[in-house]
Amino acid sequence: MPEGHTIHRLAHDYATRFSGAPTHVTSPQGKFSDAAALLTGTPLTRTEAHGKHLFLGFGSGSGSDAAEQPDTWVHIHLGLFGKVTFGDAPAPPPTDTVRLRLANPTAYVDLRGPTTCALITDAEKQAIHDRLGPDPLRPDADPQAAYHRVSRSRTTIAALLMDQKVIAGVGNVYRAEVLFRHGIDPYRAGRDITPTEWKAMWSDLVALMREGVRNNRIDTVRPEHTPEAMGRPPRVDDHGGEVYVYRRTHQPCHLCGTGIRTADLAARNLFWCPTCQKK
């Protein structure tokens, strides 16, 4: 499942290619055809991301008011299998797997296999925001709201970081990597995380995820631990990016040489170094 930086990058890319001009909207697959018929010819006026949720705002008006108050929203959650593909015009004939296509004279974008693709009102959109935790990539994020829940919980910090009601947008990679970078055992209870530790982790997530948006990939190793600095081979993995522990089971830790461990936690694989992240 894409992590939050990918969704923020998609919001930026949708806006760059389609904002402000009438957009041809179709649903070749047919599952979104009624909503597409309502939207086609309407300009995309605003895009937004919160955690792993993407919102495309369409409005019939023009100017700043339309951008601030879109008439309606398309809510997208990619889930495990959703894919978004951008291309330059002219758009090729769509396949019947395309749930949603946006097209204009210069570009097109196809959405396939999302868990959610729905037309929603502003009130319904707000309800989604209300059930999500703060997103490190949003300017309105309140890290203290997340810590309020973390500091009162007996649940492991590893599980809390993946709980979208606590903090939105963090996935398995960022979860594993930020805990390693701060030497925190993933099985520590949330209530044992100090305010200083939380502040440091939050600031690190903000910086790492912003870098992920810029580069469209996850890199978490510090400059002194890059392949060039350490004289080691670069990571070879279909997820890309240089990491400390994620999907490096039994490989030596870049810092201490201990084999990276993995375990199942809440139906997801957890990765950590038992030496660098001591209890």
C-alpha cells in the first residue's frame, strides 16, 4: 500500500497537469460512470491529501472562490492494488480496467484498482478528516494530538505508528525506519515514549516524508551511511531507496553488524535491529 508521501505527490501531480481548465472525465470500467458524467467538462480546482486519502475537488465556478470551495470531491484510496498512470496527450484508448480517466488537451491520467473512488460532499470529506490522525505532511498537523493518544496507550509504538487514527500517512517503511533512526524498540508501549522522543520522531518523519515527496521514493539513511560513504553495494529491491532495516531480514545492520530481525505484528512485517533498538 502506498505511504503518505506518494499520495501527496499524486495530489501535486494531478494539480500540475489538470488544475483550472475543463477536464474530460470518463470511467471506461463503468463503475464510476454516473459520477464521471456529472463531472466531465468541469474544472479541477483543488487537490488535497490526508494520510493515504486523496481528494480531487471539482468546481463550476472560477477564481479563488472556486479553488477554496469546490462543488464536489472525488475521494480516492488506492488500497493494496490501486495504480495511477500519467501520460501526455493524445491519450491512448483506455482499457476496461480504468476506473477513472481525466483528460485535457495536454495530458491524461488513469486510475486502476483503487479500494475507493467515490463522489462525496464537503461534509463527507470532513468526516474522513475527522477520523484520521495528524498527517506530518499537512500544514494543519498537530503532533501533540498524536502524542496525546500515544502517551496514554499500552499498545506498542510500532502498532501505534501504523494506526491511521493516531498518525496518518505513516506506513510500514517509515514506521520501521523512524524507530531505528531513534533507537527505539518497536515493542515499547506508547505510554513509555517520552515527549522528547516523540518530538524528535515527529520532526524526523516530517523531513523524511517531505524528501519522499520530492524524490518520489523513500530514502532514510543518513549521509554517512549511504553506499558511497560506506563503500557498500546499493540496495537492490523493487521498493527502491536506501533504508536501515526495512526488508533487510538477516542482513547486517549498517551501524553494528547485527542481523536485522523480522516478526509479524498486527498482520504486517516488522523489521528492527535488536542491538541498536534495545529494550
